[in-house]
Amino acid sequence: MKQLIYSFSLLLLFSCGKKSDPTLVKPPTVFPAVQIANLNIGGSLTGGPAEGSTAYYFSLSEEKLVAVDANWDLSFSGIFNTDIHSNTKAGVYLNILNTSYNDITVAPSITYNMYHIGSAGRQANGWYSYDSETHIVSVVPAKTIFIKKNNQLYKMEMISIYKGAPQFPTMEDEAPYLSFRYQRMQ
């Protein structure tokens, strides 16, 4: 009987393998949000482009305006420089959804095939509306722009085109001074 207990004890001792280390799951990387306020992009108070006006080029990674020959991602042009174009030559594409920026926590499974986003009056998928009587540009609520830059995905929310981002802009407010925020999602 002692031999049976001894054999059973040895069997238990050697049958238990090493305790394996648990596989650690790496949490998803959370990238900081970038807030751009009062980005002076020229233009005129009449809503038309200023004489000799040109597009303004923005780099997501540098978080600032850059020269046209630099590594730019988005350009702002058109009336009040509110039309957003992506640098397709650098692999940057856009999409826009009727979803609040704050509600987006993971990158949506959507097609990134747009290169221009502008007025909701001219396009169903625009981010702003223009009132021809008051000449006021208003951000369409709950619109999130998505940007695909090679294997990086961003979400972006336009906040205002007026200096100081007033809640109720008037003709006296200086424009265009873009305010927006964006965040890399992956």
C-alpha cells in the first residue's frame, strides 16, 4: 500500500507541468486628441476667395500648416477655405458619417474612397451649411470625417470657421479661422 501511495504521489508530482505564464493581451493604443483652434487660413469676410487666394495645406502628423511641396495630408480651399481635399498622391482618403465624434471609439469598417468634403448644400455628405441670406457658415451637427492615411485611421470634427469659435456666429465675426479636432484611431 505504501508503494501505491508513493507511486501515486510521484505520478501527481511529475504529471503537473510548469504553470504557464498567462498570455498578456496588449491593450489598444490610445492616441492623444489634437485640438486646432483659430487656424488662420486667409480668405475674405464676403465669403468669396480673396484675390490670389490659394489652398492651405495641413499635416496631421506635424499638427500645422505646411508648404504645398511638403508632406501634406489635407488642403482647405474654396469659399471661406471650407472645402477639404485629401492628398490622394500620398495615399490619403476620406469618408464622412452622420455620427457624433464623441460616439466613435473604434474605427468604423467603411470605404475610404472620397477625396473632397465640403458644403452639405452642395453635397449630401458635407460638413457645413451656408446661409445665403446671413452669409453665415454653420457646422452640421453630428458629422464626423474619417481620414485614412496609408495604414493610419483618424477621426476629425470640424468645430467652427470663425475666430474664437462663437456658438452663434454673426457677420461681424472674423473668418476663416478654422477650429477642429482630430484623433488617430489606429
